[in-house]
Amino acid sequence: MNISSCPITYYGQKYEKVYSFTLIVSPPAGQVGFDADRFSVCFKGLYRPGIQNDCILMSGGTADRGGLSVLSREIPTGSGVHKLLPNLKYAGKCVNVIPLKDSQQSQVAVAQVNGLTVSKQTFQTSETNSGVITDVSGCRFSGLVYETNTTVNDPRICSTVTCDVNGAATAVSHCGPMEHCQGDGSCAMNAVCSVTGSTVIGFTSRLQSVPDRCGYSLLRSSSLPGLHVLGIFKERQRKDLSFLDRVVLQLDREGAQISLEQGSKVKVNDVFLTVHATPQIVHSVALTKSHTGVSAKFEAANYTVSVVFDGNTAVIHLTGSSEVPMQGLCGDSSSTVNEQKSSEYSDTGCSLLQEGSFTECNSYVDPEPFIQACTQTLCKYPAVDGLPCNFLKGYAEVCKYKSNVTVEDWRSHTSCAVPQATCQDMFCSSHEFCGVDSSSGEPRCHCRALFASKYKPTNSFGEPTVCADKAATVTLANCLLEDKGIDYSVLHLNDQSCRGQLDNLTHLVTFSFSSQNTCGTVVQANNSQIIYKNIIMTQNISMFGLITRHDKVHMDFSCHYSQPDLKTLSIRFRQSSVIQHISSGEWKYNLTMEAYTNHDLTKPIDSDADIDLNQRLWVELKTYGLEEDRVAVVTDSCWATDQPSPTAGLRYNLIINGCPNPKDPTVAVEGNGLGTSNVFSFNTFQFTGGNGNVFLHCKVELCVRQGDNCI
């Protein structure tokens, strides 16, 4: 039955339907509702013993009549109901009344939640005759139920639970954030930390992100003596995002280091170890391997640490007798990410400031700030351009000026060569910086990262080809070429005399060809374009003899003309000309179609002039901006219609496949395919029965000239 107009809240759960109110004196087997000794009101469905349901059961009487009434009247505070139920603090908006009529017997009221009895009350005949009002409300929390207006110390969930008069439950756990209730009032350490990509979700569900390519402390505690778990992060496909690359278990007491590597490999003190499914004890750590990755288990006192790593995600599971302080990204919530950075697993020589000849200065100048600065920089920047040595040199210089102590011979034990003044007289452009080439050891101008990031994702060396004024130009960055070991001076176009020109200020290398200097450009045609193509390549191998010290380079670049738009080129005889502007990249040309009344093409048709029937007209199709020596204009077909559309209405052919219509002796074609213009002529006409309007359309194509092939 629908009671949405007056819903019932039963043990914290709101219901808008109730089930089973039909009177059944002798019900069939298995049917529920009223029976000889039981009446049920359920909220999740019909009552059935053993089924999880929320029900109120009445038994012990011989009820023979019953019903349900929903009263919308308000029950104000201070009413008789409120006096009988002290926990009821608020006014009621409606009432559900279920009257029962039975003989003189006592009744038992049973409240069930999820099929389990939570309360049981017995009412004598004397009470039921005058009517009974009782409270069967309560709270639910963690699958358990509590009476209203009570506070209970519940060992099952290790919490103090308060159920207020409104049926709302709150709980205060006796366990810490990293502990789990044992179900008997005791708490035990049971915490999990996961590391995926650059993110760490700690034992207390705190989320942190590693910002760079460094080593970070994940777990360390005085209750786990001698164990330090670290995560080493490196970049993958993107340089701005790091990923967990390996997990290191540093065992201080054994003086050992176990590294869980990519590919489910394990290293012990930098030596690969073969690990199987059967646990293998190495330095008090049990190592195993399965299809889920490699795992390491460490036990100390009353605590166990399990680390599982599959190459992408590390899961650290910590169990023990009670919660204790934990440091590292998995534990300590008060520290910052940077405070958990490990210099030992992050630098490429920064810690040398506390070794060797540098120790002479340590008592005068604290090396720690220099180590941190070196570490933080090298976590974000690779150890190139002499960067590690620059930090060592900086510390030695500060020591000399601050304490008058000269750090002797520090370069010999740090593999830092004496720098040469190589960049002092070298000029680099604004998008470059001077540094030592990793291959040759010589100084050169390197691309700055922001400049190079525009081109490296597409493996390009510069900007796209610029097509303008019958010329094609491509500009390459010399620093990008040198990054690939390419010497611009050995590059040329198809014509080996056409070489790149280096701008002394920008260090950009330009290659170009034009109609005046084709540089061996090859002209090709397809259905839609006339393509001018050239190649940037290395010198012919024969020039070097049997050997070469340059990689083969082959870079195509081209410009093209698009074929004219054939369906929009049309004129009316009463209009003098139509101009079609065509753009292809940056190469542009104009195609004009103009009608004249004389053979010399000096008298164009005036827009207001009337054209007589059978009058001779000459029509010129002419282009501007094409390379005359390479491209010719071919008029493939021309036709007239009585409608503006080239495909609508009546049609009369003038030129077919480049030749005059053989059925019309007045049509003549001149210069077709010989250059960038041609002319055809015919005697004017009109369509029979038409309005005198005639529209002319031509299909024009561009042709690559090779001898007389375009005629």
C-alpha cells in the first residue's frame, strides 16, 4: 500500500510503502498477512520467515479484523501521544492508524530489522482494550541497530554510538585512522597506501602528487627499525609528469638495498636476483613473484610490511598490534611532499659536497642548502650542460670567499673537467643558449626548451612551407638540425647549387625555389592540383667517396595551384566578365572570363548593350599569377543554359573535349593549351521559347606543360 502522503521512518530508513494488511482467517500454506495468530506490517515486501526485511510483527491474539487509515491532521507538541512518548520532541504532520480487533488475549509486538529481532514487547489484555502507544523507533549504523536516545559503547565496531531522538546515529571510533576494529573492542594496525603514476594515496587517504623526477620517502617508522621504503619517480612520454619507476627497500641494519624494478625484476645491492613464486628470504625480506608483480614482506616486532609492485602501481600494506607514528608520503600528514624528498636517490653527484676535499669547508659553510638546491634542480632538469659540476663549483667558490679556504683538487674526484672559456665569444639567438655538445664536446647553440617544444612533438625542424609570389620557402632552426647531428652546410635541394642560407642573427636556415630559379623543382599534376615539389637532402654520397659522416636527410616540401572551381564559373551575355579568385596555400592566381565583340579583344561587351542574334562574340579565358613556362590553361568544355545554374534547364554545347561542337560551324577555338589564356568564338543565339537570357559556363583545367602535351 502506498503511504507516500505520510511516510514512515523505521530505524533511520524512510519508507513510502507497506505490505500485508489483508485479513486471512485460514491462510494457504506459505501466505502471509493476517492469520490465526499473527499480523505483520513490513516495508520491503511481504513477510516471510528467514528473509531480510524490516517488519513489525504482532502475535498471540486472534485478530479477525484490521485496516489502515492515513490521517493528515497535525499532532502538536504536548499532545497525549507526546506525553506517552517522551522521546517524541516534534509535532507530527500526519498519522498512520492500524486498528486491530481481536478476542481477549495478550499481544506480543516484535520489531525486526533485516530479518533480525531488535526489540520485543508484550501487552496484556487490559492494555490492548484501552489502546497502546509504544516506541519501536531506533537508529542504524554500520549494519547495526540502536535504540533512540541512547549512547552505547559497542565493542563490535570499537566505537561509542549515540542514537538521538530523531533516529540519527553518530559514532566516535576508539581506533586510530590507520587501525581496524577486531570486533572484540580491540584495534589493530591495518593500513594501505597506494602509489600510481605520480600520485600517492596514503594510509589516511591523503592524496599527494610528486612533482618531479626524484626519489621520495614512502614509509619509515621507529617501530620498523632498519626499514626505509622509497619510491623512485621518472618521466615517461611527457616530461612534465613523472611515474613511479621502482620501489626501494633500504635495510640499514643489514647494509643492503632491495629494489623492485620494472618487468617484475628484483635487484639486491645492484645485482639482479631471480625470484619465483616460492618465498625467498633475502636480508630478512621474503621475496616472491607472481602474475600480479613482485612482492616483498618485512616483519619486525609486532608489525608486518608488504610491498607489491607491478611496474605501474605499488601497494604498501602495513599490519600490526596498534597504531604508531609513520613518516613518509604514506604516513605523515603534517609534512610536505618536498620534505620527503630523498637526496640519496635524487641527485647525480650533489651529495659529493659532504665528501672528499669538500669536507675541509663543511665546518665553515653548511653544504645542506647547496645539496638541496642541486637536488631540486636535477630532479627537474637532466644532468647535462655541466649542471652538477656548476653546483660543486659554486660551493667551492663560496667557501673560498667566506672562509678563505680553498677546496683543493675537487675536480679530480668528481670527474668535473676544468671548464674552458668556450662560450665567451659565441653568439646565440634569443631562442638558443650556449652549451657543450654531448657528442663532439665542443660548444654550440642549443635550442631552448620552450622553443623546441613547438616542433619536437611532430619531429619537425621548423615552420611549414610558405608559398607566395611564385616562390616556395621553408625555414629550419639550425639548433634543431644540430640536435639531430645534421650540418646545414651539407644540405641542398634537387639542384645541388641551391643550398640553405643561415641568418647570422636568428640562426634560421632558409631553403627556397622560385619561377626564376627552380632549383630542380619537379612539377606534377593530379585531378585537383598542380604541385611544385622539391627535396632538402644531403650531398650526393659519391662526393664523399667510400665513407660519409652525415646521416641521410630527405625532406620534401612543395607548393601547389588548385584546379579552378568548375561549377561556379558562368556569365550572362549582358554581363561583360566574371573573375574567379583561387587560393591554394599561399600561391594565388586569378581566372577571368570576358566576352568581346571584336577579334582583337579590345571591345568588351557593355553591360547595358543589347546583343543581336547571330552576332559574333569572342570569349577569352585568361589567368594571372601562373608560371607561364610550366603551366597552361586548357578549356575542356563550354556550354550555355537558360538558367544561372550550369546544370539546370536547357543546355547547348559549344566546346566538347577541348574542340568545337561539330554540329555548330560557328564555334571556333584559338590557343587552347598553348599558354595561360585561350579564346573561343561563336554566333549568338537564344533558346526557343525562352526569355532571351543565355548563361555561359566553361570547364577549365590547368595542365603541366611538357612539350605539346596540353594541346
